[in-house]
Amino acid sequence: MSSKIAVYGASGFTGGLVTAELHRRGLSPILIGRDRARLTESAPPGAEIRVAGLDEPHALAAAFRGLDVVINCVAPFTVWGERVLRGAISAGATYLDTNGEQDYLARIFAGYGEAPTTIVPMVNDGGFLADLLAGLTADGPVDELRLVHETTGSALSRGSGRTALANLDSFTGGGLVYVDGTWRRDVPREDPPGLTRFAMPEIITVPRHVRARRVEAFGKSALLRRFTAVTPEIVETLPETRSEEARRSVHFGLTVDADGRRGTITGTDTYGTTAQVAAEVAIRVAGNGAPAGVLTPWQAVEPRDLLDSLDVSWAVG
């Protein structure tokens, strides 16, 4: 029997890309969202559609009942994510989401560790891949682990702009640093040239499987400016979707330095890569099973095999 995988927010930009990736792998995901007309308009022929609003907890649980996996693509997650998560837990379904929001991720690990279902947040192009790369690069206890994100080009969608606004304080404040067994906000900033400490979500997950005295994340300064320059007025001028050509013009890179040992990932199309990651993780977790509770990427999948399945280049050494 094939797994029943659903996409919540399937009529949105990221949700549509995830849906297309699942179809490319021969699956027929169930499309769930708040607006039946939009879902119907975006759905392929014969797709099953279910409707449930974010303010309707019983409807969410009912829509998720009987499913193996729910992939939540509705952002900002710091505003809406837990509503969908609680619906999935009530329905007994595995929950995945595409979030890249550090504060939201911290809340999920702090509040849902004893959940009776599997929860794998942050299945995306950034934090998920960085978490796997950190584990492979460290390959054992380390003193300091530094993660650096870089993106060239811009194809920001309106949804990403709204997410940036909802997390602006976290982004501009530099976020958390893991030091000597705790996550702290009060660590003085000592940004290397061309880099700025940035609230990357993998800071929440990496120390849960890599033994390190200090874990810190940075963005190339241009990346930080892109996210911190948004205003409500600018966000509403951004397009809801981006063409494949525009997406492929964006190049991204991840670098991990673990006591001098170096790992890298490079690729194009951050949105398309997120869709690939979400589809691959959903299929693997549904097929292989996973423990209950909140899992890091490293705990949810076999890292080398997952990275090899994506349209990215990676190396450790």
C-alpha cells in the first residue's frame, strides 16, 4: 500500500513546488488548504482536495486523519506553524514543515519532544542541509563549529518576504549561539570580515547530535541585507511566485568548518531544492518509519544518501 502524503498550503508557491516534486516521484499527494477554489485551480486532474482553515483546529485534525505524512508549507511558521502541527498530532500523522525560522524551531523542540507522533521540522534548502553537512564534517567531538550561508542573485517571493518581516528582530539581532551546553543570545558579536552572525535555524539542531563547545552561524553580508531590508510596503510588491528561470539564477552555498575540517554544499534554485528535500524526506520517513518526538535532520534520514539524491554538489574533507 502506498503512503498517504498530504501538502498543507498546496495552492501556495512552495506548496505547489512540493506537490509537483511528489508527482514527479510517482505519488498523488492530497492537497489541503484554506481555499477550495484556489486548491481546485492549482490541482492536477483527479487530485484529492481537503479544506481546513488555520483557525479551525477540529477541521485541521479531521483533514489530516488517515494520512501518513503532512508537509506544512504555510509561513510565517512562527505565526501559523503550531496550529498545523497540533492538527497533525491530533490525527496521528507525521508532521514535516519547510520552515527556516530559528525562534519557531526552538519552540518546537522545547514544547513537543514528548509528542506521540514523528515531527521533522525544517525540511528545506538551508537548515536541513546545513545540519547534515555539520554532522558529516565534524565526524566526532569538536571545539568550534562554524556554519556560513551564501546566496547570490535574488528571487524572493512575497511569502518569503512576509517570513522575513515576522522574524526581523531575530534576524537583525544575530540569533542564538550555542556555547558550553546552552543556547545564548548574549554572546558578543565578533563577525569575521564579510560575514554577519545570522539567526540560522540549524543552530537549534546541530548541537543535538554534534558534540561541540561552540556552534555559530553566519551569513555573507549581502544575504543579511536582503532579509533585513524588507518593509511591509516592499513585501507587498514582491511576486507571489517566481519562474523557474528566475529561481535557477539564484546560487547558494553552505560551508561548515569544524576545527579546520571543511564541508561544502553548492546548488541553484533555493525554492526548488526545498521542494526536493521535502519530497524526499516525506517519502523516506513514510516508508521507513521514524521515532516519535521532534527529530533533527540527522536523526530523520541517512545523510549521505539524502544529499546524493538532490541536485546539489557536496564534499567533506
